Amino acid sequence: MSTRRLTPGPGLILPIGLLGFALYFTFAAVQGEYGVLRGVELEAERQVLEAELALLTEEVERMTDRTKRLSDDFLDLDLLDERARAVLGVARTDEIIVE
């Protein structure tokens, strides 16, 4: 009686190796550092950062306007009066203060 050993021949190693490479590259294309899911995450992060940029740009414009209105070249007396009252905590005698 002869016993046969089951060893993979050269005809079976190549397809298994190619299947392994295909599975690896498929996984890398979906979940890798430059994969599809990472692209979705980056797009969501981009939208959040654009919204934050819009808010910061608006705040910078507001602060630039206020700085201009309080500069020596262009003095807005109403804004100066408002800031002085807020900082000093004073009011005129003919004003009614509502808190």
C-alpha cells in the first residue's frame, strides 16, 4: 500500500498568491490611507473646516470694521461712546438703564 502526500503543486500556489494580492489591494483601496473611506472622512472634515473658516472670516471682517471705526482717521463717536460706557460702567444722568 502506498500513501500519497497532499502537497500543493505549482499549479495551485500561483492562483492562491494572486488571490491574496487581489484581496490585499482591494482592502487597501477601500480602507487604506488613500482609500475610499478616507476620502469620505476628508470630505466631511473639509466641510467642517470651511464652515469654521466662514465664521472666522466674518469675525475678522467685523473686528476690522470696528477697528477702522475707532481709528484716528475715522472716529465713530457712537461706537466710542458705547465702548467707553461698557468699559467704565457709567451712564448719563438723563438715561434710564434697563438690565
